[in-house]
Amino acid sequence: MSVKQVLIFDSGVGGLSVFDQVRKQSPGIKCFYLFDNAYFPYGELQADFLIQRLMSLLSSFLGRHKIDLIVIACNSASTVALQYLRESFSIPIVGVVPAIKPATFLTKNGVIGLLATPATINGAYTARLIDEFAADKQVLKIGSTQLVKLAELKLQGKLIQQADIEGVLAAWLMLDTMPDTIVLGCTHFPLLKAEIFRCFKDKINLVDSGNAIAQRVTQLLGESEMTAKENTHQAYFTKVYQLDESTNFSALQRSFLAYGFNSLQLYI
């Protein structure tokens, strides 16, 4: 019996928050991480192009590697393309959706904040989640791609200014009754939990989908009898980082090594 292999896919580094949970709950599996920095951020792409891009990349990757399960660790991609991907590929595909339902059990004042990309905020699937699970709550929404980019910069070793985070959340911070529970509806945002917590004087709940996704992966794959060797996880990106770019690629490599990957290389 071979080691189970999982592909975690995102447009950037946000999926590392999902990988971290998957690794903790299923330490026996081997993970590949593919992020499409060539078209980052996905929250700004048109739906038709996004679906076509996902189909192309995933088909190519599955042609090169034996993958038992795919995690689409991107809320924007999941809400737009998950149905099409499941119809096109024979292996299980797990997506991420905003954790609206868990948030309804945590809120004490009935005010929930949904922090996500514009694509997720405006998506029909998100609207259905709110109607189904939070119709009796006040759900305040902020759609931000700036916060996604700040999370990327943090993993590149850049200093994140607290004022930038507060600027994104300004519409909530000036309210008399602020959300006491915030749904992190983008996998990038758990990477900024500490900074988000510091924006609020009172205690708040931050809810994301990482743990639920990891549990679903374990359910679908079962407990592996084989164990992947330590640090055998591999990560790939789709666009070369130019020397004149602001990206600190060396720091990004160190971040991936710290998460347990043995390499970060260009996917050709």
C-alpha cells in the first residue's frame, strides 16, 4: 500500500493555513502544494477564465503525479469552480467555503463579520449560506484583496503595518456594535490572525474552515497505514519571481521550509 498523496491548490500562499491543519490531522499523507502566482489573486478574475485556468493546471498536474485527493484551498475558486471540477475529475475534490454556520453558534451579540475577497462576498453561494444559516443574524461584509496581498507579504518576511489592517477593517471599527465573531472567508486571512485580533479592543472570535477541511480529508482518505517520510512535501509556483520584483523569494522559500516542505520550485 502506497502513501496517500494530496494536492493542495491556491492562487497564493493562503492554502498553507489549510495545509497546516491537514498535516496535523493526517500526518501520514504526502502533500503537494501548487499555487498559481501567475494569476494571483483569483478574487479578481472572471469566472469563465478562472474555471478554464483551474481545469488546465489540474489536468496537467494529475498527468504528472498520482494524486488521491485535491483540496481547492481558495474560497474564490471553490465558490466559482468546485462543481465543474468535480464533474471533470474522478478523484475526490474538497473545497473551502466561508464558515458561516459555525459562526452563528459563537456569536453572542448576533453581529457576524464576513471578511473575504470581493468574489466570495458577491458570490451566489455565499448568499445562500447566509440565507440558510444566518438569516436571523446581522452579517456585515468586507471584501478585500489588499488583505490577501498583505498575507503574501508577511510570508515573504515583510513587516506588516498594523495601520494597513485597521484600514481594511475601518468600516467595522467605527461601529457602536461591532461584530463579535468574524468569518475569515479566505485562506490567506488566518495567516494574519494576530494582526486582526489587535484591531479590536474587545475579545472576538475568528472562524475559518481549515479544521473542517482537514477533517473532511481524513474522512475521505481514511487513516493511512503507510507514513510519508518527514519533509517530503513539495511546493510549486507557476510564474518565475523576477529579481526586480519586490518579492523576497529567499524569505518565501524559508517560510515553506518552516512549514515542512522540502522544496519550492517552478512548475513548468
